[in-house]
Amino acid sequence: MPTRQHILIIDDEESLRHMLTAMLIRQGYRCESVANGLEGLEIVRKHVFDYILCDIRMPEMDGKAFLLKAIKEGVTSPIIMMSAYGTIDTAVECMKKGAYDFISKPFKKDEIVLVLKKAEEREKLKKENICLRDRINGNFKYDGVMSRNPAMEDIFNRIKKVADLKTTALILGESGTGKELAARAIHRNGSRASGPFVAVNCGAIPENLLESELFGHIRGAFTGATADKAGLFEQADGGTLFLDEIGEMPLALQVKLLRVLQEGEIRRIGAAGSVSIDARIISATSRDLESEVQDGRFREDLYFRLNVFCLKLPPLRERTEDIPLLAEHFLSLIPRMSGDVKLRIEPSAMRSLMAYHWPGNIRELENAVQHAAIICENGIISKNCFPAPVRSAHFTPQFSDITEDLSIKKAENAIERELIRKALARTSGNRTQAAKILEISHRSLLYKLKEYEIE
């Protein structure tokens, strides 16, 4: 099913907006329109459009001001300027400021369609080139997901296998384990990478608004519906729709979601007919959906539809070897003023991070690192820089090979041997790095490796 391109029309002439909307809908596009640049900025901050048609002369905010502001705010949609007073100088000026193209009014139907088709072909080639370059270079984008944990390595391999398929995927895991990052990795490494990735938290939107948000509505469908609005399913056409916290979705909407998965169609609120959509559905939840099904709070048929391919992300407390890796990554993301020293976590502070149980998982670790970076002195992060729960965590190893004869010497040896093994595992066998973690010299480590017969 071809993607229906989404176009925003910005023009103060109501008759022209209606004419363009009707003409472009007949050509297979989806359209929304506003009367000036200020309204245009407001809508592009909330929704992503494939292309923007913008008049130059308008009240409130003219087209040139909109163009500059939109680009400054990071809008990447190709912007095509329109004017009945156009000259070559005006066209050149707009192109220099970042417009994709310029078209003079009055224009024929074929003219505007041709410009859009050219823009569509250019954007398609750009995205295909990026995807092709990444595949040639062997790049696999994990969008911030990083790990040395064997269970996570298995998840990475599973993501690679499912990325190119349209199969629905269900991602399970506690809050803060990186479910959206995993969903983005699936999207970015598949054939839909050039399409949109649209995310919505089903538990964050009131029930009476969620249906309109997902399916859209037509003008006059209910009080306050002053214009047609495309829902998130339509916005994700040709790409991926990520339904976070799917377990929070009301039963009435679960029925409609099931129909979308079965029929590949949605119907805007108040509309007489359905619209075909081509969006891959990835859902996620921190709830136990099997229990929710048994208790009648989640539809069994929908659960089976969503659970074609399942990823279960382990909590951070089960991947302690990743804590140093993640902590250093979060440190690298903190901007430093010119001349500031490099931030560094003391070994004793790192041990506190590894001893803490992290109920908030990776999100809590990121917050703790940011907190410590703010209050540390001279770029050195000590144990006392972290929030109180982290500071109070104690490293209490439990080793099965500690003997029952209460020998302190044997217990010390067993603990030392286990710590060395963990340090080597964490550093992938790098003895120099392991010695730093253990806070001993490299020579001492070599001696102990020989003493304990550790290879």
C-alpha cells in the first residue's frame, strides 16, 4: 500500500486553501491547512508533515518569517513557497533561506503536483542513500541501547532478525528499561527506516481523547472539532506506530485496535468511510499482559495479535556489568563549558552504583549521573555526589566457595578471586583496565592471576 503523503497548506486566502485541499486529496494526499505563519508554527510543533506549502504575504506572520522560524526550530519538511507577487529575486531569496522550491500564483494543477512529485522523489532518494550507506558500512543503529550482557546480546540479534518484517512486536520490561529505544532500533534498522516513527503513551492521554488522537476526526464530529485532524495511525503511514503502555488502553479502544490490525483500515471519528493505512505496530508494556487477560482487563485476541514477536528486556539489576558502560555514556552526554575538566567517577563511587538495585532502571541511573555531575567538585564524582539511596547501597558479595569452617583467610581469598573474575569479565579480559577497577597495580594483578590460576 503506497504511503499517503501529508501536506500542510499555509495561506490567508480561505478559498485557495479549500481549492488546494480538494485538488490534493483527489491526487491521493492528506491535507491540513491554517491561515498564517503563527498557526503554521503551532501545528508543525505538534505534527510532522511530508511537505509544507506556504504563502509569502500573510497577516500575523508572513511566509518568510515562518520559513526562518521553522528551520531554526528544526523542521525538516521541504517547504515550498507560493506568491502572487513573485519575482526571480524573491524566489532566490527564499531558496537561500532554506525553501525547497518557489511557485508563482496563479498556478495550474499540474504545476503544483509536479513540484510535489519532484520533492517526493528527492526525499526518497536522500533516505534511500542514507539507508544504503549504513548497510554498506555494516552500521546497525541501536539508538542508545548498549550492553555487554549476554541476554541483551541475544535481544540485539533478535532485533536484527525482525527489523525488516512488518510483524507486530511486543516489548516487555519494567519502567525505565529502554523499551522505546528497542522499538526505535527495530524501526531504524528495517525497510521502514525512511518512514516516520510515531510514539504515543496510551496511559498518558485521557480515555475521551485517546480515540481522536489515534484515529483522528473530521470537522464537526464533536464540540471543539473545528477542522479535520489526521490521527497517529495516519501520521505513521509507511513507518512505525509505537504504542507504549498498551496495557493501559481501555477495552473499548482495544476492539478498534484489533480491527485495524485485522483490516489495515482506520475510520476517523465522524467519518462515513474508512482509510487504508500501512503502519507497522510495535507495542510495549510494563504490565503482565497474561494476567491482565485472565482478569478480563485485556482482550485475549488482541494479545495474540500483538504478541507475534516478543522481546523481554531485563531490569538493570540483572545486568550490573552494564552499569559502568551506561554511566560513562551518560557522562559523555553532559555538555561541558569550555575549559571544564573531564568528568570522572571514582572507583568507590562506581562500586556504589553497582551495589544499588535500581528500581527505576536505566532512567534512574541517568538521573543519578546527571545529579552527581551537577554537584561534583573539579570533575571528580565521589560516592557522596549521588542521591541518598545510591550512597547507602553496600557491596555485599556472596560466594558459594566460602567455606563453612569460618576461616577468614580462605574467605578473603575466595572474595578476592571472585572480584578479579568479575573485573576481567567487565573489561573483556583487559588486565590493565581490570587492575584500575580493582584499585591494585598491574603487577599485583598478574601475581594474583598466577596465584589463583585464573586465565
